[in-house]
Amino acid sequence: MPATATFPLRDYNLAATLTSGQAFRWREIDGNWENIIAGQLNLRDAVRLAAFPQREESIVVYSEGAHHWSHLGDIVRELLETSDRQVCYVTSGPDDPALELTHARFHPFRTNRGRIRDWLLNNLVCRLCVMTMPDLGQFQVVRSPGVACYAYVPHSMVSLHMAYRPGAFDHYDVLYCAGPHHVAEARAIEQMRSAPKKMLVEQGYARIDAMREAIAPGQRENPRPRVLLAPSWGASGLLESGCHDLIAALLEADMMVTVRPHPETARHRPDALRALHERFSSDGRFAFDRDESGWRSYQSADTMISDWSGAAFEFAFSRQRPLVFIDTPPKVNNAEFTALDEVPLEIGIRDQIGVVASPGDPLGTVNAVREALSRPDMSDGDLARYLFNPGHAAKTCAAHLAKLAEAGTA
């Protein structure tokens, strides 16, 4: 029997392995490793889409990856059920659940996040292109002369003027809005930047609707409180900046803790997640949730701890429960946001839907969790203040997209 060897994962360098002389034609693209076979498949699908006979009359949907299906899936299915449009779905995620959908008018195409994707989208020909990706026209992906109308579907409820870069939505023709704050922010941005007026549509938020349908609000069944830790990503995010003392304090208070990392944290800071696993995985009250949809951890949690993540609003409005915000420095991608009179949603309603705790104060956060658990749940009337069309976002968006495709312009 041949001898075998085992080495710890922390000693394994994937980049060194795939760039060595023993590996054949691998390359790193945006944090992911791709070999020549995957590249050929992506190129093949790009050629397929370019040659698709009905592409000019189709609705083309672009997804950055699997986690965007929870925002686009119900809209796509509604389009297929209620319209006669062909839907071409282009995804940069090899594990995108959309690739498993079968329908006579649904046509999936795979691409990457690099040059093949950029070439494909920049030379697209269709009446209507739908994206959840901000910054159209600001980086590699620009408006194609062959596309009559670009529509943006929100993948977060956070503000448009603080959380996104200046000009992130300037090159879209249609902006679907999750709630009244998006309408007010979009108009204020247009005025400040002297940008062309977009068509604003009161859509709602399809992912929250789907979560509310799948998750029964209200009832608490855990023998001890279960706390979901789901922060944003980046240098000031809780997982990147250090949350070991906080998790230890929650466990010391006999609470169950589930950590749901942002997909970008998993991509850029796997070392931070390994450190958490090494310290806490032996405690049966601690768990990781790597499912990007997050539905299971949302369903089982009694409350959530977050910082500036849009996931906080998804939990609050799907479970209709108070949560805890750690008051870390705000996640600001646009220093100009203070020039607008509109207060960003993630600043303005923290005290209304949750309890704010100071960073670096684990015991204070434990007490904030106890306070959140003692507060009454959110009413349907409260929900309607922040969200358009609760329960009907996908239908609203699909009906409007079908009309746009028919007209060929906004």
C-alpha cells in the first residue's frame, strides 16, 4: 500500500501550488482560480449568446454569482410564467442555482469575472439588460451600444448615496427601488450630480418577500437564545477587525452563536474565519453558516448582531424582530453623501428597529442582545413604512420588465 501524508490546512498555499511547474495553465481572476478548461467553457457560452437567434428581443439578465439568485430568481420565474419573453441569464457563478432551472424560454450562459465577461457584456445586443451590479460604465463593464435599456435591481436595502460609489447608478435607465428611501436618495443624487433622470419603479425587495414566505415570523423555540452574527465585510467589519471576545462573552452567557460571514469576507479574509473555527469549533453552541442564502440561520435565530450590513434589514424585515447594531465606523463608499439632505437608511433607523451597542464592549453587547430579545416584534404596519409592495416585489418587477422589453426603451 502506498504511503500517505497529512498536513494541516493552514500550511497549504493554493497560489503556490497552482503556479508551480506541476500545475497546468491556472490563473487567478478576482480572487478565484480558473484553468484553461473553465476558460474554454466560458468562451463557448459567450459565442453561444452572440449567436443566439432571438437575443435582440430577449431580456438579458446578468448575475455576478450564486448569491444574487436569491434577488433575481423569483423575478425570472415570474417573467417566464407571465410573459412570452425569452430570458437569457448570464452568470459569473459556476455554482449559480439558475444553471439548474429548465424552461423552454430560459437560456443560461456561463462566464467569468474577467475579460470574457467584460467583452460579452460590452458588446451585448438586446432590448433590455437587467443587473444587480452597481458602477455600470465606471470600470470594466460599460454600456453596450447594442442595448436599448439598462435596469438595476437592488441586492441590498442600504442607502444609494453612502454605501455605493459616486455615480454608481448614473448609467442606468431604470432603477427598481426597495423602499421610499431609494426614491428620495436617487432623486437627490441626480440633482446633486446633474445626472439624467432615471425611471424609478416602486418594486420592493424580492428576497425579503421570499424569506417571509419561507420563514414563519414571531415564534421563538430555542431552549437558549440563538444569536446570528452576520456583519458586513471590509477592514472595519466585525469578522475582519476581531470579534473573538464578543463571541466568547455570548457563549459565556450561555447563548448559541451562529456566524454567517459575508461572501466577500470568505473570499478575501479566509484567515479570519480559520482563526474563529480553530478557537470556537469545539463548543457545541457555536456554528458557522456558509450558505450564502442565509435562510437557515435567519430562520433559527432569535436575534442578530450586525454592523452596517444590509443583511441586518433582511433579518429585521423578514423575521420582524429587533436586532443589535455594533456602532463601528460606518461603511462609507461615497464621501459626498453628507452633501445630501437624505439621512442614509442604515443610520436613520438603527434605533427604531434595534439596539445600538458600542464596539469593543462584549458585556455591553450581551446586555444589548438581552434587551433586543425583550422588545416586541415589528408590526406589518412598521414593515410597510420601509418597504414597497411587501409580498409582491417579484410580480411588480417582472410585470414592469415585460412592458419595458415590449417598448424597447425606458
